[in-house]
Amino acid sequence: MNDITVHAAISGRTAYQVVPDPDDPIILQIEGKLSRVLDISANGFTLPGEIVAQGRRYPFSLDLPTGQVPISGYVDVLPENETGQIQCLFVNLAPEEAESVHRYVLIRQKEAIRSLRASR
């Protein structure tokens, strides 16, 4: 039996986070600025700290590589972590948008598992 070890960083988000494929990034528009998403989960995403201010709510839009249409809505910004990155929590995503995020995260999880198995 193969064992796969997963290390999860402690954060304000309570869902499994995946890193987007560098060759197929998730582009985010927030506060009139464009940025790459550093990681994403079913309940939010992480971005570089200099984009937004902590403790505020912002409108956003992002394109998932596996999605048919952009996801948009609002996010609440959590306090900055020790690495200078900002975590954002989705606020009331529509069910079809939440499903699109879940699908993307699952696809990336499967890709990560395949990669780990292939490297052994």
C-alpha cells in the first residue's frame, strides 16, 4: 500500500488548499488590480499581501482553468500571515460557483497525487 503524507499549514481557512498549475494560473481581479492566486480552496484563496488591506470586504472576479464562466462575488480579507500573504474567504458564493471551485480543487488534488505516485 502506498502512503501519501499531506502537510497542511495552519491558517484561517478550514478547507484543503491547492496550488494552481504555474502553466495554467488562476488570474484574480480585485480592487481594480490583477494578481495570480497563490493557492485556492473551497472556501477562499491566498494572494500576495500588498494587493488588499486586511479586515475588509472586496468584490472580486477570477477565472478558473476548469470553469466555463468567471466566478465573482465578495471576499473577506483575513489578517496577514507570517509570510506576508493574505488569505481571503469567499462570501456567499452561488451554488454553481461553489461547485466550480470544488471541481477545480478536486482536479488539482488528483493531479498532485498522480505526481507523487509517479515520482516514487
